[in-house]
Amino acid sequence: MRHTVGHGATGLRRYPWAAVAFEVMSEHTLLSPGDTAPEFTLPDADGHPVSLSDYRGRSVVLYCYPAAGTPGCTTQACDFRDNLAELDAAGFAVLGISPDPPAKLAKFRDAHGLPFPLLSDTDRGVLTAYGAYGEKQMYGRTVTGVIRSTFVINAAGRIDQALYNVRATGHVAKLRKDLGV
């Protein structure tokens, strides 16, 4: 069963195209290699729509992070920035998704010179569709939030790798090694 989830009443008024189509999934359903990557259209840091289908025919590294400007998220974003030339040369585009609004993403992008799209998923619909939002352990407590995750999506729109609960530090180096880049 396919559903379209809007991005909050405010998001739909401001970005009427901001919706995600995805299979209904339980909170505990995770994507696996071979699954079709859930399609989405989200606003970037400048409020412009970006769709996964815009990258059809090219491999994509989609990384989901909790909050722009925090130490771990900054480390991870800067690692992707510093390795972007090698990833791009190997045919991979990089996209980041967080629940932050576009204005916060623009400040984050500008402060750290991030040259790849940062996408805003304020209602967490895309994060949920990818299994990157839900219960997690944080400082010994169970909380609900963004689960730091990375997905390698092939040119046909299928998941090649679904990596959940990744560490911010060293993750990009490990990913490059796994991808042979």
C-alpha cells in the first residue's frame, strides 16, 4: 500500500510539493540491500525541491543525521565534504537529510562550506520511510529521534547498502573502503 505523507501544515503551505511516497512500514522495519529506495521530494537549504528521482542513473550516498551544527553532525558532514571529490569521481552523489528547517541548513552549509545538498525533513516522513527515525539508545536511555544512518542507492534506485547506527567519526573512511573508493 502506497501513501503520501505531507511535511506538516506549515511545510505544505510553504513547500506544496514537499511530500514523500513510501510503503507503510512499522517503526522497526529497516531497509535492506535490494529494496527499492523510498522516493522523496524535500526542500534543500535554499527551499528548492530536490527529489531522489533527480539522481536516477547515478549512485547516491544518502546520509541521515540528527541535527545540523552539533559536534557529531558537523564532523560527519565535513568528512563527506572532504571526501566528496573521490566519491564524485567514483560516480556517487551525496545528499544529507535532517529534520532541521531550510534556514538552519543554509547556515550550517555556509558555515562549513558544504557543497552537497542538505535536505529538510521537518515532519520526519522520509527519515521514517528509510527506518532512520524511531527509538534509539542515547546515554543509557531509550529516546525517539533520528538514527544516524547511511544508504548507498544504486543508479536503478535500489538500496545497495543500508547502514544504521553509524558513528559520526570515521564513518566516511569506512564507507569509502567498503565502496572501494
